[in-house]
Amino acid sequence: MPRQIWVLLGWSPIHGVASTPVGVLGIDEPEVFVEWVPREHTASRIWRERLAGAGPAEVVERITGWAETAVASAARVEPLLDGELADVVRAQVDDVLGSAR
């Protein structure tokens, strides 16, 4: 499986949909890395619960189904750069935070 980068979305009571970026998940089997958006603890609760008990194989298996849920979805994005998975994920978080301004 090729590298995948997902922007994790949490529920926004203001918009009535999962539109609040709460983290970025990177998958590059067998490695999985997540970086959370600061100050979005409440909106990220479902994603934190999903990922807390999941090993890399389970995340790979379930991410597509999780991404389609209405309350806590995810959007697959193209990586901003090449390199170590953690660096790629952090760059995507920076991009998400920069686009929110």
C-alpha cells in the first residue's frame, strides 16, 4: 500500500457537520503516525478513541470506513513533501493550521 495522508475531521456544532480539522494521520505500512491539532480535544475525542486501541494493521484496515462516518470523517490528501512519515504529517498539520487563518 502506498503512503497515505489523512486529515482527520471532528464534529462542528456551528456547521452541523464534521468540518473541524483535529489531526493528521499518516500511514506508510507498517508505520502509522498521528499529529493532533492543538486545542481541539473535544472535537477530536472520537478519533482519539478510535486510534488509542488500534494497532497499525487495524488502522490500515479501518481508515476507509472511519473516513466515511458522518460525525468524525477524514479526507485523504496528497503529501506536501517527501521524507520521513512524521515530518510529512507535521508539515500537513502546519498547512491545516495555516489555512485556518
